[in-house]
Amino acid sequence: MPQYDFLFAKIVQQVPPAQIIFISHWNQQITNQFSLRLQGEFERNGLNFADHCLMLPRLNKFDYLQLNLLADIGLDTIGFTGFLTTLNSIACDLPVVTVEGEFMRGRQSTGILERIGVRETIAQSPVEYLEIAVRLGLDLNWRQAIAQKFEISRLFCMKIRPAFRHWKSFIGRLR
């Protein structure tokens, strides 16, 4: 949502080596509008969008999971969260930052994270979202601790050990 575009620029300012990766919308016009909007926000903050952001084409499932395995953190969208995106992130031990929304569409990631006992990356405001994202970007030990909670939660909360072993094996082959 446009009112939260500033967060991407602020994250990059506070985590200078950060690279933010976006996946293109199937409608190229929407992708172009989004890119132009973010370019303007980055310019207003004295940053070059192209130096810090990459717009990837649509990805197949394998490549999408590979991307999750390579990333350091996942930035959930504010106001309309990504249910499957969050599940895939957790499967790849990728810490996800989200804002607890007012309506169901903005509470999906919160519900998942609460279910597995990870409240540390659930923000109550955009400012707190920024703080959590920056901390995850800078604090490797904290980021690894969150990822470890994801792994433990898959083993004990979901109670599907055989399926988990097959999934973990599949993910391991992707690495």
C-alpha cells in the first residue's frame, strides 16, 4: 500500500547493505506503477532505487523457495498479509516481519506466527515494523534464533513429523 512505501527506504537507510527483492505482478503495468512509486520514495530519501531493489519476474515454485532460502528476512505486506508466503517463509526458516492488522486480511501472518509461538516479529505499528526489520537485518544472532524457533515449531506444533522429514529433505536438496 502506498502509505507504507517509506518503510522500504527507511530499512535500506538503516541497514545499508540491504537489498530488497520484489516479485513482479503478472500485470506488467502494475509492476511498472509500483516500481515508479518506490523510485520516487527512494529519491525523496536520497537513495537510488536501483542500488537497493531488484524486481524479479514471476517465479516458479522451485525458484521461489530458492529465493526464500537465500534471503535473510521476509517483509510481509501491511494491511493485506501473505498467508502462503508466510507459510513458505517459515518452511525455509526465513524470519517474517508483519503488522497485526485490524481485519482478517491483515491478520493471517499474525495468526500463523502466534500459533508457532513467534511473537517477536509481529509489530503493532509501521514504526515497530521498521524497528523489527532493522534489528533482524543487523542482528545475525537474533535472526538465527527466530529461524531456530521456526524449525522447532514445525517439529512440535504441527505434529506431522513424517511429512516434515520429507519436506525438510526436499528443502535440503534445494540448498
